[in-house]
Amino acid sequence: MKRDAAVVFVHGLAKKPAPEKLEEIWMWALSRDNPMPSVFAPPNSGIHLDNRGIPKHFGYYADVFYGTDYETELSSYYESAADAGEAEIAAEVAGMEDLPGKMPSLTDEEQFFVTRLEAKFSAQLALSPVAVANPVSSLEGASEYEIASWLPAPVKQAIVRAAAMEAYYYLFDKEYVRQDGRRFKVREELRTRLLHKLNAAREESDRVIIVSHSMGTIVAYDVIRNCDNCPHVHTLLTLGSPLGVKEVQDELRAPGSSKPDFPPSRLDRWINIYDPLDPICGADPRFANDYAGAGGKGVEDIKESNWGRWRHSATHYLAGSRLREQLIAAMGQ
């Protein structure tokens, strides 16, 4: 008998813990009851997929870029409000320096893409303090908050370089040679992996949901939009997504189209959850005006706090009350 729904998760940017450990961390984040009540007013009950009879699959691709020398410093993934800060940043960008020191020989089009993308991410990371309507916690104390201008310059450079390079290798389907010599055609490899997970989920339920974060949102949208063999997806949830960046959109839109679109034949709903202080999505966090609607369908943008000193945390997005409301609704429960 098929289940009410099946959920496929897709992680984002940078080196990660081993697949089973990262899945454990994400499920912990999703299942916490009333996390950060100063940000999300209780009740904000956690979602236990196993208890609800919802099968899950975890799309993992960090090994394509970073190998199997997984991130092992995990304490910051389980941060408390008092611990959040530099340690969380260190975990988020750990291993980014493992990427090669320079790009392969680029065409003019590729060089333009990389230069523009790096400039946009750099500008976002360099923003001066901005007003925040509600302080994210009493620990921070002030109602003005920097997106990430407080970060040390080498950390900013690592974030910008890794984000631009991962996007470049994927969108232009470049061959990436890992440090151990193993080679991957990046777009082909990541598409294949996600399609495998989606097909497995489809076997379990007619209602397939994708929860994707950061660079993983690019893979998720691309597979739904551009892979003819993609099974039908009921709901796509994008968290902290760079899909609002024009240079990314230009590489994903259909040939002959002036703008990217909502793919109605393979997708019922697209819910985009963003924090305007997220340095990866903050340059253009809302998609409803960017992606052409079709068949009466369009992107639904939802603003939600990703509190703390690093506003691109997957575990913080998974703690959000609005994200949880949307996921429960998508599961039909």
C-alpha cells in the first residue's frame, strides 16, 4: 500500500558530514519541539516523519566535490542559541579550501558567469548593518544586524569561491577532477543521483515532496524543469536558494524563453522560503516575479527568520514554523 507522501531532501553548499550523519542532523532539526521560542512563538511542534509513516530519502552530493573525507566536527550542527556564531560558520565552510585553486580554462561566457556570480555573493557578504524588525534573540540585543560583514576576509572568500565554483561546474556540466583523481561530469552525476531518489520515493507514494537547501535547490529545479524522465513532484520546497540570481536563471531557462518558468507538467506547488539576511539568497530572495507562472501555478514566496550570526543554516530553516506548516500541508496530514 502506498504512503500518504514521501519526502526527498537535498543538501546545499560545502563539505558535509557522512550521508547518514547529515540525514540524522536534518531529522533532528526538523523534529525539535519549540526550537528558539524567541523567534518562533510556541507551539512549534517538531515533525517526526517516521512516526507519521512518511518515508524519506536523502539526496547527497558533497562527495562529488569533497570526496569521502567527511566533516567530523559536528558540535556546531547541534548548536544552542548561546553557541551560535563562529563555530557554526567554521562548520558551514569547512573544506571549501579543498576545491582547486583556479578554474579550468573558461570561455568568455563561462568567465562572465563566474565573475558576475562572485561579485553578487561578495556584495551580499559585504553589506553593512541593516534594520531587522524583530531582534532574533536577546543574546544579540540590537535591532540592527549585519548579514555577514563581520566575517573574516578569508572566510568570505572561501564562501564566494565555493558557491561560484559549485554552481559553475553544475550549470555548465563541467568535468570535475577530485583530489583523489576521480572524475565526475557534475550536472549529469547530480541529476542521476536525484532522479534515483525521486523514483524510489515515487514507488512509495504518489505524493512526492522535495525539501532542498542552498545549491541543492538548483539541482532540484533543474531536474524537475529539464529532465523529461523526472517523476511528478507534488511540492518543491526551496530554502535559502540562489535561484533568484539572474546568472543562475539564465542557465536554467528553456531554450528560446526570455525568463525561467514554473514547470506545471511535473510540479504542483513550489514554495520558496527565504531570510533576506541569508547571504546566499539575499541578493534576490523572492522568485514569484522571476519565474513565469503557467497553468494557474506560480512560486509562493514565504519569509522566515534563519536567526543567528549565520543566516544560511539548513537546520535553522528546518526549525521554522512556517516551513513546518507548509511541509505538513504538503504531506496531506
